[in-house]
Amino acid sequence: MTDVTRSRPLSPHLQIYKPIPTMVMSIVHRITGGALYFGTILVAWWLIAAASGEAYYDWVSWLFGTLLGKLVLFGYTWALVHHMLGGLRHFMWDLGYGYEKHFATKVAKATIVGSVALTVLIWVVGYLVRY
């Protein structure tokens, strides 16, 4: 290394920046996007089971009905809703709205609250309709 290289500042990274709601929601948006790949495989598996016959479909339905299966499906639902709300937030920015720091922070906080509330609402309605 030369003296010039050593004297250069390091690139900023997560250990330097203080996490702010918009930054955290951006990271969570990317993580939920990745999680949706896994969840979509589960949906495809369920559809394949439905097309494969009653015995296989019953087994997959039983697996999804276990506590672990329900937790995974609940997480998938949350990831789907959270990613959708994050996408709407980005769409708003694409239209040129919501760039003000104060407003963007409120929307970021509303995204997490809204995604949890909508996920719980979806599951409550699902159980009420089911029984």
C-alpha cells in the first residue's frame, strides 16, 4: 500500500451510520423480497400437491397446519404485506411525493405498523371465514 492509499478515508458502512427508520425499512424491504422467493416455492408446492392427488394434498395441508407450518405461513404473509407496502412507498417516491425527511420517516414507521396490523387482520379474517 502506498501512503496515499492509507490516508484515504474508509467508505461509510453500517458501523458508522446510525440506523434510521427509512434505512431500516429499505433493508427489511430487500430481505422480505428475498423471503418471498421461499414463500412462492411453498405456494407452488401446495398447488402441485393439489394437482397430485388427495393423499399428497392432505399431507401437505397437515404440514402447513402444524404450529411450525403456521408460523412459516404467517411469516410469509407478513413478508408479502410488508413488501407490498414498501413497494407502494417506492411508487409514491417514483411519482415525486414524500421526499421530505419528516414525512418519509413517518411513512417508514407506518409501513412496519401497517404490515403487522394487516397481517394479523388477514389471519383473523381467514380464521373467521374458515370456521
